[in-house]
Amino acid sequence: MSTRRDEDGSAAGSSSEARRVFRGAQLFDGESKARTGTTVVVRGDKIEAVTPDAAYGARPGDRVYDLAGKTLMPGMVQCHFHSHFGAFGDGVRAPALGLEAAPAYLSMLAAYNAELAVQCGFTGGIGSSNAHTIDVSLKEAIQAGFVKGPRYLAGSREIVTTGEYSDYPNNRTFFMNLGCTGLTYEADGVDGWRLAGRVESGRGCDVVKISASPGHGSMPVRDILCPTRDELRALVEAVHKNGKRVRAHAPSKTSILECARAGVDIIDHADRIDDECIEALLDHNCTVVPSMLWSERFLGIAEPWDHDKTPLPISEGFPETPAEARAKIRAVREDYEYTCRAMPEAARAGVRMVVGDDYGTPIMPHGDYIPEFELYVKKLGIAPIEVLRWATKNGAEAMGLGDRTGTITVGKQADLIVVDGDPLVDVTCLANRDNLRVILLDGRVMKDTLGA
């Protein structure tokens, strides 16, 4: 059996491997304010010591990195990862997402995107909707060492009810008699939703995604719940019984409340969050993925258009009249401005927030992850240290791995990045991959330009 090796040739996770010693760090440990003059020692796949520089005792064979004030922080977690999005870089070329290209092509794209995420400093990932069990295969290939990628929870197809907005293969291409509907899975009734949860978790998916309500990004929010309350609860119970998680596309107030009360683990978007929602989310320990960059960029493109003259194709490729398009954009703008006011309140109240968005679309390619951080800092007024907590500690907790990773703590897995810059002052320094000088995942070197 082959042994995975780091980029420097040493065996991955070997207990006999020399210690890696990071001296002179500005340490952001994922929780507290930065500490200067700090040494972090890694042995094998674990963090062995965190100590002031003066207390470090050198040993023969130590590989010492003199960071000279560079920032050492935990690896980040991408919590809304559509692994095979971005097939051709110019939008969807198929009747449904997941049918843009052959499954083999989409799988290779997923492998490329997974490695790209790691090179951007994301050592963890949580899959969102995807087709053909690509996420399950991606996770297994990463674990086997055939593909470089983050610590990963595989996502599922998106469970939809017949006729709702995400049921686009039936709504708009029913005459094609598609045998495969891409990344959607249509289910109805309590037994149907329970079976859908069992099928997707049984196929190896770690996180089963549902469509709970319409809206977000380029579509106005409607305050409804697509599945019935009983359908929703049956799926959550079945998935949790299998030891897996549930995530929900839930922009409306009603869907946020019902999903939280049903025990959904991850709420995507939560555009219409309010005090009642915040209370429910806290009571049930839910995680929220605001994913607001898509809305920001869509509005930046759509609003300057001359809607009196040009139909605007904002509804899955179906053109609308100028008047309809203008009304829809105004509604999207209203939703977005509401979210900009409400989301900071939810964060201050203690709702667990994480980062991640619909990357792989033409206006948001994979790898373009840090502008989301910048939006939260500059648009919402969230402090950089708090956004970095979302990306590190909170992301690990959303994966159910808060006891293993997410902070730089003795005994935890060595998921670390060295940054040439200070993201606690300017998060945009993380956007330049040249600034990411060292990346460790489970103690394995994924990148090293310091050459210790």
C-alpha cells in the first residue's frame, strides 16, 4: 500500500517525523486576540505546544520556520461548497444543474476545485447540493490520497417538492422526459421525504440538503415553507438517525423558524432572519451561512441595466418583460438591504455564523472566496477577527469537528496557515495566494514557500 507524502517528501502523519516549529508568529488561534512572539510546535498531525518564543526548547532535527511576525492562524472552512460548479465558466449549459457535462468531467472539475480551495487556505469544507454522488467520491478520493482537497463533508442532491421553484427539470423541461434531474431529488409526502433522507445519507452523503423556501440572490424571498412541517421533520429524523446532518436553503422567516425547530443543522442564506428566528436558532444550536456575496454581485450587475428597454433574464434563463424584471430587482434589493441590517444583529446575539457562498457561477468563480469576508467587514461592520472566527472555529464546529480542529490548541489537528500580512487588520491580504506561505492539513504540508 502506498504512503501519502508531503510536498517535501516526508511521510504524512508519521510519528517519527521531525517537529515543525513556527517561531516568531503573530498568532491568531481562532478565538482570542492576536499574540505576538509566539511559537507553535507541530509533531506528526497534532499541535504539540503553543508557547512564548522564549519558552521554546529546541531539539535536534526540529524544522524551524522563523515567521518574523507573519500571521499564523487555523485553516479555514468553506461551508457552502458546490464542488462541480463552474463547468465552463459562463453559466449553466443544460436543462438542470448537474447536467452541464458528463459526470466524469464534473468529477474532475470537483477535484480541481477541491485542490484550489486548499491552496486558498481552506483546510475544511462542507458540501452543498451536487449530482451523481460526486461529493461522496470526492471525499473518498481525498481520504485515499488520490486527490488533494480539504477535510470534507460530502453533500447530497437537493430534496425538492413537486412544483416548487427548485423543481426546475419538471417545471420547465418536463417535455424532455429527463431520466436524470441533475442535483435535485423530487420527493412528496412524509414517507417520500423520510425515504429521500435515508437514500441520500445511505449513499454516503454527510449532509443532506433540502429546499425549504424560494428566494435569495437573484430571486425575491417568498414567506412560505415548501415541504409540509411533517415532511420536513420526517427527513430530519431519518437523517439524524443515520448520524448525518441536514442543511436547508431557507431564506424566508417561516422556513428559518420551521427548519430550526425541526432540528436542521445548517441554515443557508436566512435572508429574512429576525428576533424570533434568532431565538429559535440559538435554542436549537443551528449554524447560519449568510452567503451574501452572490446577492451583492448580482445587484451590482442588474441594477445599472436599462430595464425600460431590455428584458432581464434573471429567472433561470427565462427572459421577463422590463417591468417584471424591474419589480423583481427592487424586491431583491429590499431583501438584501433587510439582510444587511438583520444579519449583524444575529451575529451579535450569538448565532453561529460561517462563510461560504455559491461559487462556481460566472460572477463568482471558485477561488474568489475572500471578497465575501470583505463584504462582511465593510458592508455589515463585522470586525475582521469575528469574520475570521466564522471561517475557522465556527466552521469546524459546523462540521462537528470543533474538538479536533478549528483552533490552534495543544492536542488538536495541525490545520494551519502562515500568512504574509495581518488579516486581523485587512482580511483582503488572504485573497492573494502568494501571501499564504505555508499550509498544513493534518500536519501534512500542502504548501511551503518558506523552505524551512
